Amino acid sequence: MPTMSDRLLLWSPRILGILVSVFIGMFAMDAFSPGKPILEALPGFFIHLIPALAVLGLVALSWRWEWIGGLACIALAVMYALSVGTRHADWVLLISGPLLIVGVLFLWSWQHRRLLGASY
């Protein structure tokens, strides 16, 4: 029977991954501006949603294969940090930081389940 810490380790990367996706998706709202018709803003909004949907898809894939989510989230964090560089360290912390945490949690959860031989 899984303990409370086992369940916390199982669910925390999944929930945090969804929250990271929602956070990234909030940046799509900048497509809407005062005086701009909604129909003109919708294409930009959907384009800005692509990264959030990609992270959400990654979390869905990681639901079953945690190691994929762990490696992919860490890779996304590193790629974003390298693409932005030192120009915007605050952006790197806000975007790469949560992705890195989610990736490490997915890998930790995967390793923990492998050691226990659990399939909860």
C-alpha cells in the first residue's frame, strides 16, 4: 500500500506540470489588446498557446512514461535558458525554473517507482 509520501511523489509532477502549462498559457493573453477586435486577436492567441499546449501534451505523455517527461522537461528548460541567454535572467527563472523542477520530480517519481517495483 502506497504511503502518503509515495502518493505525493506520484502526483506532484503531474499537478505542477499542468500548472506550468497554465502559467505559460497565460502569456497568450497578450494577443488581446484594447481596441483590437477579438477576431483579429484570435490567430495570435492560438499561436501563443502552442508552447502551453506542447507542455500539456508532454505532461499527458509523462502520465504513463515518467522518464520521458523528466528528460523532456529538463531539455525544454535548458533549451529555453540557452535561447534566452543572459539577456533576461528573470525570464529564464520564471520559465525554465518550473520546467526544471517538474522534470526532476518526474525522474524522481520514476526512479522511486522502479526501486519499489510499484505500479500505483
